[in-house]
Amino acid sequence: MSEELAPDDLQEHFRAFELLDDDAPMRGFKRVVRGTVRDWDKLYEHAALGFEKPFDVRFAKALVKSLALLVGSDPDVVYGYAEHGDFSLLLGGAEDKDAPTGRSLLSKVASFAGGKLSLLLGDLALLDVRYYQFPSPELARIYFQWRQRCQAQLSLDRYVWHALATGSGDEAHAQTIVETLANEDKQELLDQHKILFDEIPVWQRRGTGVYWQAGIDDEDPSLMVDTTLPSGEEYGDYLKMFL
């Protein structure tokens, strides 16, 4: 199995680093903002929007464009990462007293990204946002690797669910299988349906990165969208250029 598909439950661990509304970040700490599309499944299943299952390129592009708006408009953002219903922003260290508090930064992210995503999708997309500060680059790296493992797990589960629900029409049974089978068994099940998980598009398994690339000589920097991210420790090495 080439993908790491068993994300550790780090949700509670990272809560210890979350900034509250009026908190100012500590100088030199790495800052991360996470945005989650509220009720993503309901939005994705909205019949009028006509999204393809298990994943839709139009939805993915809309989320990446919303992320690119944030990366491109805020000089503090050094890297953005898009999942299926989430995105994360890596900001530089808070080097001065004017670094935004949680309230001001999260309001900006929610309004910019939520407005852009709603416009692109043609329906209201609301965001839940969180603001973290990490005392070391290593913790920020672990955070992004964790999000990528969650992306891989979600991809596997949705492909399994879709294969079973499409074949039998029994969505409840498909959900039970997703919740009880080990990942190795899920991949074997996909093999039986002639779906090779390691061959589905990389962006569906590993997410998409957005960042500024320096121009050569006198050329202006360009905003890069990377849909072929590495995984595992290679992704950890990839992140070092932003940390």
C-alpha cells in the first residue's frame, strides 16, 4: 500500500494550540488557519448542483480557487493546502505586535473564502475556521501531514461507499462497511470492483498545494497550484521549503 491511510487522531492534540477570538499570536510561532466547509456532505449532495460522485472536479477547482484568493492576497500566507471540504493556510511567524488576533484573521478568511466559494458554486457555502499557533516548525509540519492522511482516508472511504451504494442501492449497508472494514480490506474490495486506489487522481488522494514561486531573474513571482503532491515523509520534506 503506497498511501498512508490510517491518520492518527490528532484533533484533540492540536486544540491545545488553538487561539481564541481575542488572543494575539506569540512572536515567532508558526501560525496555521484551517477552514472547513460547513455541512460539506449536504452541499455536495445537493441535487441542483449536480456534483459527480465520489468526487467532482468542478467542486475541487472552486475550493482551490478560493484558497488561491487567500494565498494571493495575503503576504503572510506562505503555503495553502486544499482537501475535499477543508483547506489550511500556513502563515509566517508573528514578528510584530500588529499581527492579527484570532477574531480579525478568521473573519477575513471566512468572508473572503466563503464569498468566493459561494460565487463559484452558485450556492451558499459557509465556513468554520480555526486559528492555531505552533511553537516549532516541526509541529506545523506534523499538522499538514496529518491533514494529508485525513485526505487519503476520506478518499478511500468515499470510493468504497460509492462502489457499494451504486452496486446495491443500500446506502446504510455501504456506510456500515466503510465504518467497520480495515483499510487493507477496503482496498481489496475496490480491487474487486476494478478500482485501483493508487491509480485514482493524485489530488483526490493527497490534496492540492498552493504557493508563490519566485520568478527567475527579473520575472515576477507566480502563484503555483500543485496537484501532484508527494505523500508521507516525502511530503514532510516538501513542506520544509515553507517552514
